[in-house]
Amino acid sequence: MKKGDTSLPMKNFLSRSLLLFVVALLPACANKKKKQYAGIDGDYVAGTPLSERSQSANFMSANVNRTEFSPIHFAFDSTTVGAEEQEKVNRVAQDVRSSGKTVIVAGFTDDRGTEEYNRSLGERRALAVRQALLIKGVAASKVQTVSFGKEMPVDPSSNEAAWAKNRRAEFGIVN
């Protein structure tokens, strides 16, 4: 090394700094829990596997009763099942547990946002209601989900009242 050449000490300093930085991050990465996401084709939600889709269980088919229970409504851009909606979840859970029937939870959104975003938001809403049913004791194999996004609005108007009606999850009981 020539007199006045600082490249080697500088490289050592940078290498050590990088190594210390990586070592400092490892514990933070190791302690993070892997977030589980349920995809359309059936991965996991909060550790509970989605059940296989029944070929006869189509939300729009004639053997599915979609009028038995009131829909769950959501705040704008939310997937939280509010406290005021819990009694509706309780009724559905009690019926599904006692009858042994399968329920399909369909998620919907208002017409704001892209088709892709709304399909994803509708899916997350359906999954949130599914999780609420599981917490109430419904077997995971008895709950299926589907998202329609902004398709099939209850009210096609473009105003706050219509949007509030369209942000929902509906229940279909398979007969």
C-alpha cells in the first residue's frame, strides 16, 4: 500500500459497516410473523385453510338461498366487521352450526376504484366475515367465499347513500 492510499482501510470500514447493518437487521426479520393471505384459489386465512369449493355451491345457483340473512355493511375502503354488524354474524353462525349447511359469503364494493381493486376489496370483506363466522364456532369447511367487487350493486346510483348500501357482504345458504 502506498503512502497516502486510503482505499484499503475505507473498503474494510465499508465491509464492516455493511456486516454490522445486516447482523442488526436479522433479529428483526426473524421475529416477524409471516402474514397469511387467502387467495381466490384457496390458500390460508389466519392459519385456517379455505375449504374446497363445492361444484354445486355457486352463489348465483338456484339451490342457494340468498335472502335468508341481512347483509353485513362496511365503511368506505374497510374490511372491518363493525360491532353493529355482529348480531347479524351471530344469527348466521347459529343457523349454520345447527343446520350443518354450507354458507357462501359474497363480498361487494361500491363503484369507486378500479375493477381489480374492488375485486380484491370484495374478497377481503368476504374473508373478514368468514373469519368472524369461524370465531363464532362455524366449521371452516362450511364457509366458502367469493368476490363480485362492484358488480351487482344494490343501488346503481352514484351518491353516498347508494355507495353505503353497496359496500357489503351477503350470505348464501346452500340447500
